[in-house]
Amino acid sequence: MSAQEPQFITVGEDSERREIAVLRRDGRGKAPGIFWLSGFKSDMAGTKAEAVAEWAVAQGRPATRFDYSGHGVSGGDFEDGTISRWAEEALAVFNRFCKEPTIVIGSSMGGWIALLLARAHLKAGGRDASRIAGMVLIAPAPDFTEELMWKHEFTDEIRRTIMETGRYERPSDYSEDPYVITRKLIEDGRGNLLLDKPVETGCPVTILQGQQDDSVPWRYAVRLAEALASDDVVLTLIKDGDHRLSREEDIARLIRAVSDLAEREA
């Protein structure tokens, strides 16, 4: 795909104001379009995001993606980031650019953001008016700050460090730089937990989950599928798949999943 300069929109007011970078290609207007939501510390220039955008444009479909504040080329400090903040940005971009029926694709944390987006979108307009035509979730990690980090990964010492200093530098498997986990991120996450009750998206959902995922256990995807009680859900477990699911065969599987949902909407 040829290089494209992002456009910027402003989200928030006063001290919460930040500039969010968006890449939007209108294609030939064929619906549904796609809306990409990246993972924690990932951006819209990642392998999967690029591949899905290329597929959409080749199909003549609109493609929208953006960087959360503190990520990629968007403004803001990563350590100011929270689930609420990033979900607000996702909703702002969706409402501004995705006027057509749209398949929302969320990777890892992007899966949590996708579900929060669907909740806000349904609350605002109702199921009949929803523009979310389908959802593909890749190793989705709703509630990860609480269920995967705070309760299971973090030791008493790490939890104490976060509460007393406000931050913890967590080593990353994907970068030499640590992931900074803030007290604000953890506490805000508790206001956005989803898996303790039924989850509604108002659309068919496909979940792709690697069984060799060291970040999000595959049984976590099963738990989410069970929570999506009122939606049509397809869960695919990839026996040798890791968390990223970025191999050639993984991306081909992702494109098929998106294509299948697009054909259902056509």
C-alpha cells in the first residue's frame, strides 16, 4: 500500500485534550468497511493492521485505523493512558469516520476496546441503528488489567509498588523498553470490567485465539465466548498459535474471517 499521511482529530478538552492520528481510506464505498483497534503498546502500522487495510482497499472497502494517545504518531503521554481514555478515542474516531456498516477488528487490548465501543454505540442508538456489522477479535483481552495482571501475574511486591509509587516497569516480550503499568490504568480498568456479566455486541463475533499464547490463555477466549450469550459467536483455536498471530497463515486466517463476515453483510 502506498504511503499515506495521517490526519489528526482532537479528542477531549482542556488538560485532557490530545491529538489522535487516523488513517482513513474510502475505497470505492463498498460496505461493510473495516475499523482496526490495536493492542496495548501497539500501533496502526503493525503487520496485521497493514494487511487488513490492504485487503479492504483491494476489495473497494473503506478502511479506518488510528493510534491511541501515547501510541504511534498520536499525541499524549503513554503513562496518562487508561482504558476509558482509549475507548473514548475509539468511539470518537468511529463516529467521525465510520458512517457505513463496519466490521470492527480488535487485537488483544483492542478486543476490550471493541467491546466497550459496541456497548457505547448500542447505548447511543440501539441495536437496529447499529453500524457495527460484525466483529473479529484476535486474542481478545477484556479485563486484562484486573484478571490477567493484578490477580494472576503481579506478586504482592509488584502490587505494593504500584499502589505506593503509582507505577511499575513491566518487562516486555516484544521490546527492550518495559511496559509502564500505572496505578491509574489499574484503577480505571476496574470501572470497565465486562466479563462479570453478559456482554452484548449486537452483531456476529469471530474470535481467533492461539493455544500457545503466553499473554492471554486460550481458556480466556472461551470465557468471553460464554459471556457473549446473545450474539452469534465463532471461536477458532489455533493449536500452534502464539499471542501475536502474525504469521502468514495467521493473517490469511484473519482475512478469511473478516471476508466471511463481510459476505454475510453484503
